[in-house]
Amino acid sequence: MHRKYEVFQKESLSLDQLQDRKLKQTQTAVKQRKQNFLKAYMKDKCNATTCSNLEISESTFKRWLKNDNQFKTEYEKISLTSSTSDN
């Protein structure tokens, strides 16, 4: 912790240069991004395109699949629906 404090003290940013995170990390905000992803994925049918359009990294998408069973289930339903409608 002491080292972090020393490094932080070396920074010379003024208050107006400090920025908040681009995206909120609250449960509600993340849940909304997941829903937005699923809606966009229904149209695009491409993970990379959907991630790019929503400015979500593919590693975030993969983490959602790994850690959120509900998201994974909904994603798989969309994937199965799109693959059966293509045939």
C-alpha cells in the first residue's frame, strides 16, 4: 500500500483532468449492458460485431458467459434459435 501511495503522489493531475469511469460498475448498470448485448446479438448474430457496436470487450463478454448462468442460458437460446432458423 505504501508503494501505491508513493506512485500516486508522483502524479501531477489537476482536479479537472481526473475522470470518472466511462461505464458504471453497479449491478443495475451491468445488468442493463448484458440485456443490451442480448438484444443486439439477436440482430447481429456475431459476438465480435455486437461487442464492438456496444463498446464491450470480448473478454467482458466471455466473463459474463463464465460467471452468469442466466446470461449464458439466454445467450445460448438466441444462438440455438438463430442456428435452427438458418437451416
